[in-house]
Amino acid sequence: MNIRQLSETVINQIAAGEVIERPASVVKELVENALDAGASRVEIATAGGGLSLIRVTDDGGGMDAGDLALSIARHCTSKLSDDIHDIRSLGFRGEALPSIGSVGKLSIRSRPAAADTAHEIAVEGGRIIPVRPVAGNRGTLVEVRDLFFVTPARLKFMKGERAEATAVADIVKRISIAFPHVRFTLSGTDRSTLDLAACGQSREGLQQRIAQVIGREFADNALAVEAMRDDVRLFGYASIPSYTRANSLHQYLYVNGRPVRDKMLAGAIRGAYADVLPRDRHAVTALFIELDPALVDVNVHPAKADVRFRDPGMVRGLIVGSIRQALAQAGIRPATTAAGAMMDAFRPGGTGGGSQPAYAPAGLQASAAAGFDMAASPHRPLNGGFAETVQAMFDTTAPSADARAGVVEPMPEMTARPLGAARAQVHENYIVAQTDDSLVIVDQHAAHERLVYEALKQALASRDVPAQMLLLPEIVDLPEEDAERLASHGDLLRRFGLGVERFGPGAVAVRETPAMLGEVDVQRLLRDLADEIADTDTVETLKERLDAIAATMACHGSVRSGRRLRPEEMNALLRQMEATPGSGTCNHGRPTYVELKLSDIERLFGRR
């Protein structure tokens, strides 16, 4: 077997397989280069989903002829010192441009601010066209055409133009949130123009950029998150439990200004919302982590989307604790989108469309030009047969759908509360309450279920979980490293009712298990715990199982649907909800109440 040195072109194409997965990867690398060059304006133009054309223009520092020649050589960069652990820029590997030039037609035109002339260099499928002087503005223009024309097999793995254009837009949006002081413009034949104006580097500027990218609805349904632990700072925004999306694509995470898609961070967000969201729903977040570059490794993969923290358990705990604290401090708060969904449900056909007013009932949708003839209309005013004296002759026993909470006017101090004063219970399950400016409908079973669950969790947190002693200790054989991990977390596991101790090499003895779990598969539980400790250095699996038992107990121990409540019981439930964190959703993530503002009700009836 003869060992030989691969050609520079083949080496670049191998690197391109990791760095350049699709057109969005090219856009990411080029935009990051522009930002590292100090650009205040970045313009991106695409065609064919980025496969035909990608053009990125910036007003950054620019490059002279010598820098241009080095920019297309592998591992040549101006962003990295001799210390690989001190990375303070988005790019640092020096692989992107030569990788792009090896699989596409690349041209770079650049001019520093102090230079009179711009220069251009080109690479087509690995073949270099030397530097030449050209006319150009200050900054850099990078153009990539016919991506993957050298490797046509890669084109078969690309999705449609629309899907690739969507991926490009997503990359630009993710990067733009971390740089609110930079203006980003994305245009092309395959999409409408996306123009994100510069907002400044202040907290207000960040809020404006987040609203530009995620939407103003998120700003109305988000909580500020800010905390610091061991020189690691976390700040940003996280949605309230009742404002969710069907996937996790709307979770924006940044480490030292770098957008990342890290499984550990995503798992931390999932853990923070574990008992307030349905399993198929995801929170919306824009979270930033700032820490010493020596405490995080961003050189895990050439795409730089994954990171490794020196203390992942601490970072995970910081995220989970900060979000849960923000949720607790926010009190009870409904999503602003609930009122819109409720109004749509009231409208005929579920929509407010059509030429007729959305509030017009069937049979009254007469032409605007036609006059209304009361004598000819079947919809006449109520006649004397509906008078109170006549109705008194009939049985007027209140049906099950009507149980009044009191005919007296509610006290002002109660209607001023977030959930107001109870006015009625309908269908033995829904409490109708009145506030100063809204109507509130509460699901009594879901609400009480959350209250009982939170009380059980608080009891578990305030003292050690009761344990049951096994008649005979169960010996579990594990790899030596897993056994050591479990033994090192023995004190914490004991607090959760699990007594674990070493039993020779590669084995542990289990003497106690949590009483709440009843009969438990000890072998499987310990292996799951060992895997989780190895991955995140936490024992959340056991806590989640205990919480699941508490949730089941709460479900069966809460007030059931179909039970009539007295007025004082309804108001007591509302006050408890206001005082309990997370009571806006039940244990399964469903909303416990909806609120319809008086202004929305007036719109339903055409008053506004």
C-alpha cells in the first residue's frame, strides 16, 4: 500500500463536505466573515435558492491584494492568535473560502478604506485566477455561482429552491439577532426582500431586532431572563407557557454572540418547560450566554454549530433555574393570541372573512342597499309572550349549564384582580369571571390539577423524598465509569429516595428506592441515570419520574369536572391560581383559562 499526499483541490473538496452542506452554509460563512470585518451593513442576494447565485456585500475593513491571495488558501486567517482556546470571532478555521472555491465559482472583490483601487481574485472548481486590479467600493463583495457544479452528485441531495431559500433566510435571521446594530438585507428572484434595519447595541435595540425577526407577538408574550453564575451570564427572552410553536425552530440560542444549535442547550430549555408545555409543543426563546472563551469549545465541528462547555451541568442548571424563576415571578399571564383564537371561534365559519360583517348572524345578512322592513321581516322584536308575567307560568328551573355565582354586583377589589370575580359556573366545569376590562373563562379541573401538582412539588422540594427499603439489595452491573458516576452523585440521589453505593468493581448496590415510584425497574433506572450523568452531569431523569408521579396524583386528586362549586369556592380557586406560579397551564400543558378583553367583545358585536 502506497501512501501519497492528496492534492490541494481534493483536500478542499473533502473540507467542503463538512463546511458547505447547502447554500445556507455558504451564506453563513460569508456573513460571518463580513461581521468579523466590522461591517455595519450586509447585503445578501440569491438566485435559485442560492445554488445559482449567492452575492454578499459588506462595508467592512476590506482586504488588499496580498490578503486576497491568502484568503483562498487553507488555514489562513486574521482572526486567531496562537491560543486556540481564546476565540473571540465568529470564524477562525480559515477553511470556508477555499472550500467554497473548490465546489463552485467564487470571486472576491475588496478594497480597504485607505486604498485607491480594489482588487479581485477568483476560484473556479479549485482553479485559481490570479489577483487583478478592478473598480470597487470600500468593503468586500463575494459572489458564488453554480454551487456544487464540480460535485453534481451533491446537487441530488439538495431540496427544492423554495426550501433552500427558506434555509438561507433562517440563517440570516439567526445571525442578525446577535448583531442588532448591523443592517441586513436579503433579496433575490426566489423571495421577497427581507430588510432588517439597524437598531443599535442597547437592550432596546436587541428587543427591536427580536421583534423584527420573531414577530411582535413574541414581545407581547415573552419574559425577560437574566442571571449569572460562576462568571457565566445568561440573558434574553423566553415565552410564557401558553405561547408555543409546533417545532423548536423558533428557539434562538447564542454563545458569545455565535448562533448555535446545541442539543444540551435545547434539552435545558425543554427541561425548564417540562411540566408546563404539551409534549408536542415548544417554547419560543432568544437566549444569550456570555462566558470566558476558555470555558467553552466552539471547535467541535467545522460548521461551528455545536459547542462543548467545561461545566455543562452548571450551564444547564443556569438555564433551567433562570427560566423557571422568570415563569414564577411573572405570575399568571395568558397569551395574547388566545383572544384572537377565541374571537375566530365565535365568528361564523371560524373566520372573519366575507363581505358581510363577521358579527352578523345567519338570516340577518341582508344586502347593504336593501332597506329593512320590520313588518316583512321574520326577525321581529320579542312579543309579549316573552314577558316576565307570561314566563312565570312555565317551569324556569335553571339548567345544568347555568349556575350563578351571585346576583349582586362584585366588589371592585375583586374585579381588579387578574382573574377577577366569579360570576357563574357553566356545564359544571367552566367558571366565568369578570374583571374591570375583560371576561375570563376558567377550566376548574385543569386549574385545580395545577394547584395540587405545585403543592406536591413544593413538598418534594422542601424535604427528602420518602424511601422504601428493599428486602434484599439489588446489585446492578455497570461499566466502571458509569458506576463511578452514580457513586459520585450518591448524596443527591439519596435526597430523591434512591440509596446507591459501590459494590466492588463495575457494580453498585441499590438498597432504597423512592416510595412514590412503587415497583420500579431498578436496572433500567440506573442505566438511564448513568447515561444522563455522562451526557449532562445531572440526575434529572429521576426527578422527572417523581414529578410524573406527582402529576398523576394531582390529576386524580383535583376537583373533577361536573362538580358544582359555591361562589366562595370559585373565588378561592381564582385567588389560588393568581398566587401559584405556572397556573396558566395544567400539568399536561393545556391552558387553564382564557381571557377576552372587553374591546374584543365589542368588536365581535360590531361596536368597534
